[in-house]
Amino acid sequence: MGSADYAAALERRTRVGACFAREMASVAGLLMPGSDQSARILDPEDERHAGLGAFLRPANFLGAAAVALPTSRDSDGMPLGLQLLAPHGRDASLLAVAAELEGALGAGRPIPDPGPWRLT
């Protein structure tokens, strides 16, 4: 990417981030999927994870505050979740909303054993 394209991308990021902040001014957060699939067992080529970033990119692009919330498990017992986004700088209020949602989503569930997921 050349310097002019890079500068244009940064300008777009600033413009879109400001628009996001304006639209989010009157709400506590934006609740959206954390991923388009459940967690996957790691594979040597990492092919199963190709789509995992689709719902994560907006927060990264915007520099938004974001938190992941576990919700349930799929039929194989793999975890599923949601993410909550807020504009940059609203981390504390986002975490307060996340704490409330965590209770509604079933806080106190047992923590899964990651051993079968072959993470090591």
C-alpha cells in the first residue's frame, strides 16, 4: 500500500469512527455476533479459522471498545458468544453493561476444559 492510500485509509477510519460515535451516543452498546461460527479445533494449516475475523474487524477498524461474552455451546460442546461494542473511550460503561448481560446470559456456568480443543 502506498503512502497516499494509507493516508486515505486513516482518514476514512477517522470519519467512520466519528459517525459510529455519533450514532452510538444514545445507546449503551451494540450487541452483535462474536463470530460466524463456533470455536474450532486447531488444524495445522489453520484453514478452519479463515472466517473467524468477519465480525471482529469492525471493532478493530473503528478502534472501538469491545468485549466478548460467552453465551452457550454448539452441538459439539464448543463455545459460542456475542460481542458488545461501544465507541473509543467508553470502556468503563461498556464493561458495566457487559457485567449486566453476563448475568442474563448465564454467569456461573462451569469453565470448559480446553484440553480437548488441542490448543497446546
